[in-house]
Amino acid sequence: MQTNFTEAQLQAPDLKRSNEILRSCVHCGFCTATCPTYQVLGDELDSPRGRIYLIKDMLENDRPADAKTVKHIDRCLSCLACMTTCPSGVHYMHLVDHARSHIEATYKRPWFDRVLRNVLAQILPYPGRFRLALLAAKMGRPFKRLMPDARLRAMLDMAPKRIPPVSRNDDPQTFAASQPKKMRVALMTGCAQKALNTDINDATIRLLTRLGCEVVVAEGAGCCGALVHHMGRDTESHGFAKTNIRAWTAENVDAIVINTSGCGTTVKDYGHMFRNDPLAKDAAAISAKTMDVSELLEKLEIQATAPEKLRVAYHAACSLQHGQQIKSAPKMLLKSAGFEVVEPKDSHLCCGSAGTYNLMQPAISAQLKSRKVETLEAKAPDLIAAGNIGCLMQIGSGTKIPVVHTVELLDWATGGPRPPALG
């Protein structure tokens, strides 16, 4: 794609990077075949290629974002299926992240949109606040029909039937390896996950210590910044990231282990986010050490035996298969443990969760959830497994089939308790 940025514009690092990405696009349109929003809406501007044109026009002309551009960028899930499909290696993630930052800086949203986005930014990354919000949502659910906005109704629906008690395993501490120590790892306990499902971190700690890992929950580490990063709120997202970089650097660990793939994709990008910052070296080192839990388990050569012969429908989270290009590890781990693993039709398509997307774009998200649940249920599984809390909540709200994290099954298959979701 030909671009016409001025030399002065290209002095800005983000514009320089966006120019490189735009120039790599050859307009082929392969991305439209795997874009969930294009599949649902059929609008060229709701495809990666269409959004690229909008972003190019906005950035190249150095103009404030307009309502049309904002609408179509907001509809993007950042599922990154387009990056997996693209034959030219267009790094759409960095481009759309830059576009969202530009929108946040130059566009004044309607007042109610601003309120909702501020509420989400001030609640979701903070587990204590989020727990209180979930309790309030449970109490408000009987009045859902009175809510004038679909996004408010989606927020009420988000609260699980049971809000788990706080797990003290999420407190800063060190868990000793239960066999000769092979490595020292830091576990990112996350933010929303600590309020929505404490079983995942508990299972991860049991499994890793059982396999010879000393597991550290670092003092001061918290939200990875992804939730606000995808809103274009750079100051907040970089603030969260800096805190984590400093906390993990101080611990001198062999790996940063993440069991929420949406967080993993962001942490692996810290090196890019801080490339022009005094923290650049430390940020790059943290990104290089970051691993999804399935990556680490492959290295540890886990020996597992399924306690029951169960048919598992594996849902590949977008942030894992597209954002991190991890596709086979979770499935192979489950298969080697003795579970029967099946995959749904169109497994590359998003379930519609995508961070806060299911709250801010509930109509599109509901269509994607319905299609994903239908394809999963068509496989007649005993349970559904995934590696991202957002996907677990999204799919679980649309099916009666038990939904569990992959690591819970592997913990069970190596001597841990039966996953609570299985009854």
C-alpha cells in the first residue's frame, strides 16, 4: 500500500511503525475470509482491509477521528485472525492499537459512552472493586428489563451465579516445588480472573509445583493493562505494565507464566510498548520470558493420566491461536493425558468475548457466541476446555455443558482434585 506521510510525521515512533505496517498491506482481502465481524455484518469497513483504509486516511491526514471511523474501529474484536491469515505479514495488532490511541486522544465520545468506558476502566482491572460490582450486578439482575441500554443489560448478565470467595493463593508469596526444583517461575494471577474464577490459579499452582517449579506470586504485580490498552488509554495501560515489569524483574525468575491468554498476548508485547522508554531493556526481557502455561507444560514433559474417559471440545482462544500463535500445545497436552479432544467447525473464529467487547458491543458479541456455542455443542462433548477466562465466561453463559480451563483438567490428570465445574 502506498503511503504519503511527511518526514516530520515519521519522526513520531508510532506513526513510523504504522507506516511500515500500512506499506506491507497489498489489498489482497484474504483477511476478510476469517474476520468475524465481516462474517456477521458483511460490511467492507468492518473487515481488516476496510479498517486499514480508514486508519490510513485518519493518520496520514493527521486529522481527529470521526464518528464513522470510530464506529468501525470499535467493532473490531482484536481477535487477530487476520494476522494468521495474512500472506504479507501485516501486523494489524500494532496498527489498530495505534488507531485506538489516536481515537482516545482526538475524539469526544457521547457522554454515556464516556461514562461506561470510565466505569469499566476503573473497575475491571481491580479485583476488589470488580467483586463489589459483580455483587451489585447480581442484585440488579431482576431489574434488567428496565435498563434502557443493551450495554447495561450485558453488564448485569456478566455476573456469575456464584461469586467465588477470595483465594489466598493469589496473595504475594512463594510456593515451594514439591519435587526437586527445576525452575523458578512467576505466576501472573491477573485481575478479573481473581474475581470470576479462583479455581484456575489454584490449579495452576498445584500443577506447577507438582512438576518441580517454585512458583512466585510477585509483590505489586497486577493487571497486565490489556483491558485499558484496547480502549486506547495508554497512560493507564503503561502504568499497569510498568508496575509488572518492575515487580517481575525484582524476582529474578526463569519464566513469567500466564494462564489467561489475553493477558499473555499483551505481556509478550511489552517489549514493543516500551521500545522507546527507559524501561526498554527490562520490558524486552520480561516479554522474552513470558510463556503461556501450555508452553511451559510442554517443556516440563508432563506425565498425566485422565481419571475419566471424557470427550473434550477444545475452544482455541483467539489471543492464544492468533495473538501468540500457540495452536497445538493445549490439544496435545490433553490428548497425551488420555482425554478425547475434538474441535468445532470454524475454530479460528472468535467467541465474541474479546476483553470488554461483549459489554460494549453486546449485539455482535451475542451473534458470535451463539455460533460458537452451536459449533461446540455439535461435537457432543462431555465438557468444553479453553485457556482464557473471557472465553470461559462467554461460552459458559450460552451452554449447559461444563466449561473448564485446560490447566484444571491437567491438574486433575496429575493427581489434583476434580474440576469443580464438573460437579
